[in-house]
Amino acid sequence: MGDVAIIFKIMPKSPDVDMEALKAAIKEKIPSTQDMVIEPIGFGLSCLKIALVVPDGEGTTEEAEATLNGLEDVGTAEIVSLTLL
């Protein structure tokens, strides 16, 4: 088995969420985070796109998604792309 690269789109609970603090919280909970980019959506709202590399195995993507959705300032976290490395 190899690794899987996952791109998540994370929407904050509100436009008032400090995105830098959210990035720090994600990096603390998921140290395998490779990259984080803040993307403006409109009307003052931005999303965060992150790249994770996790071992290929049953349940690893769901576990990462559940961890992200469990963070206080995260409204939703969804997988945008998944690639086998």
C-alpha cells in the first residue's frame, strides 16, 4: 500500500473566523498537512484548501474528514480531490 493525497475544501462557520488561527489548529490536529491556501469566495467569505498525505487504507480519509469537521471554527470540510501516490 502507498499513500493518498487528499485536497479538502474547508468552509469556516462565519466570515469572522480568523483563518490564520484555523490554519494553526488544523496543523496541530493533523501534522501531515502539506499545504494550506486561503481562497476568497466573495462577500468577505473565504475558504481554506488544504492538502494532506495519509496512508492508503480503509477509513483514513473518513478519519481526516471527521477530525476537520470536529474543529470549532469549521463549518464544513469536504474532499475535493483524492489521488493515489
